[in-house]
Amino acid sequence: MLRTHLRENVLEVTPTRRNRVFIKVQNGSHRQAVKLFQDMGGHLSVISSVDLGEELELVYHFEITPLQVSLKTSAPRGNPRIETISDFYPSAAWYEREAMEMMGIIVVNHPDPRHLFLPDDYTEYPLRRY
Amino acid sequence: MDVVVQFGPQHLALAEPERLKVYAEGEKVINVDITMGYNHRGVEKLAERKTYEQDILLVERICGICSMSHPLAFTQAVEDIAGVTLPERAEYSRMIIAELERIHSHLLWAGIAAEIIGIETLFMYTWRDREFVLDQLETITGNRNHYAWNTVGGCRKDITEKQIPGLLTALEVVERRTEHYIDSFLRNRTIRARLVGTGTLPRDDARRLCTVGPLARASGYAVDVRKDDPHLAYDRVDFEKIVLDEEDNMARAKVRLLEVFESVKIIRQAVAALKGLKGKEIAVPVKEIPPGEGVGRYEAPRGEVFHYVRSNGTFYPERVKIRAPTYANVQAVPVMLEGDTLGDVPITLASIDPCFCCTDR
């Protein structure tokens, strides 16, 4: 269904065990997908951030009963700008704050881009690997 | 915006450091700003530097009370990557320990709530009865918490025949006592005055803010990973999802205490099932973890514990992401407190059963 909505913006769909699905979409079109998940009554579990080396990736974990869908999108390391989804899911704001301080992803249009866990004057990104 | 009251980082109502900046107009709460991170230990980073086996013991130490839930979720994620199917005996014995943990956590919560309300007697009684459960956990696993029960592919130890009678007796005691506590919570005037109608979280907000666990279920938002995403042997035992729609602090107390009975039910069925699986294996060997990613979820006493593990084919995980239930629930606290009086702040905050240690990791 997502394919019909987003067409060429869906890069990769990986179903794993049981009811887990991982979907990778182009940066920017993730908002369309999230909107679709919201209409389907999805529950946002958490947003993970992963350092892939060349790129930084955000993984949005949704529960759309009975499926567990993880939506991925990534941005180049030099300019890691990904737009916020906190207007669809208010609880995403905190997860995005964590991704910003820990992985150094720049979440565009974030309503409250303060540090969440780290001290305010901390400038490094501790979870970057490469 | 008249008054700003600081709750914490050190506060009598909280065992853990956390700061609430409460904006109030007279006695009425208008807004709350939450500052976290006093307990940040960098567990996610540390997990990348340890092997999978070591990580199980590491994530177990994120929280002293959910010390079964975190390793359960973590091992599930890793088992997903490795494509392992658990032996049935391991599923049931994992379930027994996890449900014992739920009982002791809910009784612990009832005690803390009673203490915050100011009824110390009830606090001491609930904690005394919690000891019965902890004693059983110690007999079976060797520890009151941090059970070291899980390994990738099964359990490290087995529940022996000798331990069963003691376990069943403890369940009976706990069941009888919990009936008494429900009675106390429902009938005591002081408790009712403090709990009924305070800390209201409407159903729509519970849904919008993606809350989990007893907080969501007390607001009529029926999420329970044990039912929604069946794993272990939860689809083979008979129990109910407790959902109430009263939305206030009292509903949360009721949900937790009623869940104790469901846990007792689950353990009894699991013990019966274990008898039929006598002498079966408790773990399958896992040789290697291939590259891939996995998601592990478990309904901890406080709500859904979420672990995301990405593997790169080595002995060390590429990334471990941990979301504790309080991380999702604490975002609902400003909504719950809005319009209440300052005196309700401690009990309303305690009503989500916060574990900031888990949240900060």
C-alpha cells in the first residue's frame, strides 16, 4: 500500500521474522509515510538514530496492529537534515531531541530543540561511531 | 504565570533524581517543564563495546525492578536476528520469572503510592508481602533482582520440581493479600480523596501521546504487548487485558492491583505446562549472529520495553536502542497535571510508576 502512495520514494522493503517489516524511504517522503501510518492508527514506539558512516539514519518504529513497521530514512553526514514528524506525533519531539544531541542529526522545524539528557553546554555527539 | 515551583532533582516523592519545573497560578498548575538526564550512564554506547552475552547482563542493570524485562526484550531482538526459535520450556520459565517481577513491581508501586498519600501502614504491609515474591525469585534464580535468567536462545537455569510448591504457596498468600489491598484502596476515604478525579489523562491524549502500559490502559487505551504482539507462550495461556476508562489516578491503582491476579493466573498455568515439559531442553545453542536488525518488545510492569538491535555480523552489536516505558509515559505528565493543585503533583507523577533510571539509561 505504501508503494502505491510513495512510488519511487520507497527504496527498500525488508520483511523479517513474524510481523516485523523494515521500510526504507527517501529523505523527505518519510512525512507522507508517517501521515499514512497515523491515519491507519499507528502507535509510535520510538525513534532510533544509527550512524552508517557516510550517512546518518533515523528509524521510526511504529506499531500498526498486528504489524511492527520500522520506517527508515537517512541524510548525508555532512548535512544531516531530516524534517520533524512531531506535528503528527507530539511524542516524537523528545525522541528527536535525543537523536539531535546524541547523533547530531539536524531535525528541521523542531518545536523545542534543547538538549534532553546531556548538559546544555555539551557539544559532541557521543553516539557517532565513525 | 505567578509561581514557579521546582520539584527535584532531589525530592521526597522520587527515589531517583529528576526535575519538574511546575508553573502555577496560585495553587493551580498551568504548565510543567521536565528536565532529565541526571541518571544518564551511556548504556547504549557501552552496549556497542560489549559482546551480546555481556550486553544481556548490561541491559539487566539498567533498572533494578525491570531487570527481567530489559534482557527479555534484548534477547528477543537478538533471537530475531539469529532466527532462533525458543524451546517451549524456556518460554514458560521466562514467563514465570517475568510475571513474578510484575507482581512484585505492582505491590512496590502500591506501597509507594500509599506512602506518598501519607498512609505508611499500608506501605509497610504491601512491602512485607512483596517479600514473599522476592523470596521466591531468590529461591528460583539465586537473586532478589538481577536474575541473570536469560541467554540468547533460552534460559541459563531451570526451574526445578522442588521449587514449585513454595512458589504456589507464595502466590496464594499474595492473591489473598492483594484482595485486601484493593479493598483498602477502594474504601479508605483518605486514599479516595487523593486519587479519585486527580491526574486525569483523557483517552484521546493517551492515544495521541503514544503512552504505554497501565497508564494507557487506565485511560481506556488498550495496549498490551502480551496480547497485541504475542510472544513467549502468552498466546497459549488464558488471561485478561485489564482496561478501565476512568482515566484518573485511582484507575491506575486499580489496573495495577487487578493485574496482580492476572499474573498469578498466568504463573499457575505456566507451572502446570512446565510439568508436561519435564526434562526438555531450556536453551538452544546459537553459534553466530548474522548481520541484520531486530526489534524486541516486552510488556514490563510499567509498560512496553522496546529494544532495537542492529548487528553487523561481528560479536559486537552495531547499535542498541533502548526505550523504557517511562520515556513514553513521562511526556503525558504535563497533560495529567494541568488544572490540578500543587499538592497533587507528587502522587500524579508517581501514578505513572516512573523509573527515571530506565529512561535516562
